[in-house]
Amino acid sequence: MTGSPSNVAPALYGQADAVDAEGPFDAARDTMTRDLVDACLALQKPVFGICRGLQELNVAFGGTLRRDTSKAPELLPHHAPADADWDGMFGHGHDVALAEGGVLRRAIGQDRLWVNSVHFQGIDQLGAGLRVEATAPDGMIEAFSARVNGAPVLAVQWHPEWQTEASPQSQTYFRLLGSALRGELEEFN
């Protein structure tokens, strides 16, 4: 599940009457994603998410989202200022703490990472059966994992595909995904 400029519709996580919900929304993607996640897990296929993909997976597992990650005073700004150019937008970021014993920490071999932060929505309530893999200093969940029906599930809020050639941690992340796709990993919960 990839990132996208659109947001997950609040009705999908039980908040259809949310007055702070800002689009754009993409109902066709919401439907396609729900069906794709269900099909992949039924077929015991790995499922991975990046940014909106993490949010979609959290909702698929019964979790909820908050829609104020760029403006809530108690949170770090999780999105660059509106006047940032493309490089500035993806250059905006913060540290995350990787969970002890987690898939990402074992694969990357570090307890902290600097990640880009380009999202307006984020996890409020974590979905059932998902394990926290990384958190921002403000407590925002930035990554999770699970093993469902024998299939690994891994999602990150940041964009490891951005300038991957300059990031050994992002390269490790994609090697991890490749190993999972080949059935070579038993590390997932």
C-alpha cells in the first residue's frame, strides 16, 4: 500500500461526522485497498504499507486515525510547512525510536532512525493484533508489524522510497521486504 496525497475517509474508521476531516479523499482507493488487504491476507501474502498505506492498514485492522498531525500543539509537526518545495517537504523529519525486539530494529541494527515526515493523518488507536515497531518523540506510532494468517504485515509512516540510494536504513528496509516476499523471514510476530 503506497503513499498518496489523499486521506483515508473518516467514515471508514467510524467517524463519518468528523468536522475536522480535510481531503482530498479517494473513495475508489479506499474500496480497492480494503479489498486488496482482505485478498492478500486470505491468500497468506505479505502486505506492506508506506504513509497512507500504514493508515489504510491500521483502519483495516479496526484502528482509528487522527487528522491533526501537522497542527496539534502537543505533537511534532508531522508535515513540512505549506511553502516548502518538494525537496524541503521530504527533507522535513524527526527521529523515531525502534521497538526493542521489533522486526525493524533487528533488521536495521539501530534503536533510533531519522525519518522524513510528510503526513497530515496518523494513528490514533492502533488496530487489533498490530505490534508497534517505531514511535516518534511525541508518542505518534510511526511503524507496526503483525503476522496474520501466516503472512507478514509491515507498515511505516515515513517514505523509505525517497532518495533510497543515500539511506542505508531504507535499503535495509527494502531488503527486508524482499526477504519477506521470498518467504525467508520468520521474524514477524
